[in-house]
Amino acid sequence: MSLRVLAVASECAPLIKTGGLADVVGALPLALAGHDVKVTTLLPGYPAVMAALGEARALRRFEDFYGGPARLRRATAAGLDLVVLDAPHLFDRPGNPYLAPGGGEWGDNGIRFAALGAAASLLATGAVRGVTFDAVHAHDWQAGLAPAFLRFAAPRKPCLFTIHNLAFQGKFPLSLFPRLGLPAEALSVQGMEYYGTLGFLKAGLWYADRISTVSPTYAAEIGTPALGMGLDGLLRGRGGQVSGILNGLDVEDWNPATDPRLAARFSAADPGARAANKAALQRRMGLEENPDTLLFGFVGRLTWQKGVDLLLGALWALLGEGAELAVLGTGEWGLEEGCRGAAAANPGRVAAQIGFDEGMARLIYGGADVVLVPSRFEPCGLAQLAALRYGALPLVAHVGGLVDSVVDANEMAIAAGQGTGFHFAPVNAEMLAATIGRAARVWRDRAVWRRLQANALATDVSWARSAARYAALYREMLADAG
């Protein structure tokens, strides 16, 4: 049975991106096409999105939609079928989609993303003549009100709500509720009220027909008080309606055989050119150029969640092994300063580039021997998938999607010819240091290392399996809805 699904999200690669949410929203429709699922994606009309549209057809006009005139416009861009909520009073703003210039969230984010949810409900329930959908797939708190509006609308359309990171919940003051356009009964504990605030993510969890998150282990973790962020009770109550589906990569874009940002291209069948990327990475980052030096890399946000303080706390172990470290990222000021300080204190051994550079990120994945992902929690993670695809062994905390995507090269796994990286637990600096030492010992046996690297390069990190699971989940929702 062919399905028509409306995806609702606040960002979508390559049109607008601040994180991994955009990668999923951009890649999943293309992967689902092979499972007889046609996805149309509803996005806010940010300047970057509007500029990418080209010719767009107006589907419906609103004289006053949450404070100003708006249009729903349909177009294609980057191979995606899109509907855009063209509401300049809400979305025609420079820079980051969520943050005002100078820092801090836009003060009207609650209204902006309530409008997105309301538009999704209108589209899904036939308010635009000739446009129909079988189901809705809402992503993260910014689309959290879509399931709520759908619950109170007719005809009934089933909705899947995907959590990309439970830590970001979209909480707003109760005084905003009268402006949202939801019925009074939605303002309750059995609705979107959340400890004296309005919880957009909570609304998605409460009203969606099914819930998914981006890895099986994270789906289990968020049902516990330790990682449930205050919503573990609700999630446990949803029971079997919560699924974990591991994210994938767009393996056409992430392809070391064709990637123009690498110094030298290579493949799983012929990985020898990785050595040229390692040399280029060492030169560009100001590290000592030596093919026999174990080179660690880190790409990501410099934050507590990502365990950057643990990395700095375990740096002594890395240096003690004679290894090098290349860091690329931006984030919390204190951790940025810590990385700068480590580089200044260890010239030629530690390098830190504060900021983000896609070309340098690809070179780290394609040239480092090990990519570090010491996150305290990680719903899925992109860095370890990119590392596997580019032949760097991921060294990861034993949490979330990192567990689900990296096979630990422990002694028994190595004896069986298995393993694609290294796990450490508990998640602290001491165990990270010990696992850095374990990786260094394996590195010294180059035959074993080459086998592990071959395992990594052979790992299927595409969307193939995950797209099949999403397609099955949509059909289960429809069957349940009768």
C-alpha cells in the first residue's frame, strides 16, 4: 500500500541546519521512497528556505495566522517535496532559527512553533483542496503541537512523534496558552501542562499515536529517572508505543570515494589513501607529521553533554601514549578555553580549531585513526557513524546510540575478528583514560588494527534498515487507527 506522509520539522538539510535533526529530516524521505512511502516535508519559511524554493505554488492564504498574513506554499528543493509556511512575521529573521542576534531565544518561539503545528494539522486534515495525507511524522519539540492539534481535529490522522534529544523540551509560560488555539482541555497534566509551564515536547509525547527516538538504547534510557529528564513516567506509561530506530547517514554525501573535501579519496576496498589524509590533517592542524603516531580526533559541540571536560581530564593518558589530538568544535566558553589551553601547552601534540568547518570535519573523519565520542548521553550521534564510514575507529561512551552502532573491540571480539571501535563505562575521565590506553595497545598490532578498520569501513551506516522500520511503523499506526 502506497502511503503519503506529512513530515513536520523546524529544520531540514541541506536547506537549514543547526544539528542532527536536519540530517534526519533531509535524508529520511529519500530513503523511504524505496518503501512506497511518499513524504512531503512542512518547514518554516526561514530566509534560507525561501531562497532555495525557486518557483512555488500557493496552496492557501491566511489574512491573520498567529499575528500576521501567511501562505502555505508548495515546491521542490534539494530533491525534496516541500510545503513551506511562509509567514514573514514569524520566520523572516536572520541567522539561527531559534536564537536572536546576540544570544538568547527569540521571545516568541512559542507562537512561531505553535503556528507550525497548527499548519501541519490543517494540511493533514484536508484544509487545502486536493492535498491529502495518510499520516503525520512530527520531529522534536518544535513540532510538538502538531500531535495536539491533530488530536482535536477531524478527520482523525495518526501521528508519529520522534524525539531527537529529550533534553530540549520547548517550555513556555502558561500565560501563552490562550494564544495557541488549542481547546481548554489541553491545558492539564493529561495534556501539555508541565510543572507549571507549557511543554511542547510533552504535548507531542502525550498526544502522538506512536513515539520513536533515534536509537533502541536511548529509547530504553529515557524511560529511567536518570535520563528521562522528568518525562520518564509518561514514557513508561506509553510502554510498547515507544520505539527506538537508529539513525543512518546519507551515504551518497558521506562517501570517502567521492568526497571532494578530502585530501585523498579512498574506499573500503582500497583504504591506502587514508594515509595522505592523516598527513594533511597533521599539517593543517599544526601537529607533528608522523604516520606512526596514533592520531585521535574530536568533532562536535564543546559541551558538558558531549563529555569534552572528560576528554580534557583524560588528556594525560593520550599524551602518555605518545599520541596526538585534533579538536574541532564550538560551544561552552570554559570548554573552548580548556581546548585552547591544552593546545597551547602541547604544541605539535594537541591542536584545537574553535568554530566549525565542514572540510576540516571531513578531514578528521578521513585522516584520524580514532574519533572520540565521550558523550554523557547521546540519543544517536553522527560522529561515530561518520567515523565508521571514513575508516576511523570510534571510541565511545557506552550510552544511547553509541552502544547500538559501535561494536566494542574487546579481547574476545578481536579473537573472533570482530569489533569496529571501543566502548568505555562508566562515563568518567578515568575510564576514558583507560580506554585510550586500550586503543593504543591495539594500535601497536597493525594487523589487528587493519582488520578492525576494515570492519568499520564495511559497516552499513545507511538509512536502509531504518527506513524499512519507519515504513512499517507508519503502517502499524494506520492499522491501529482502523
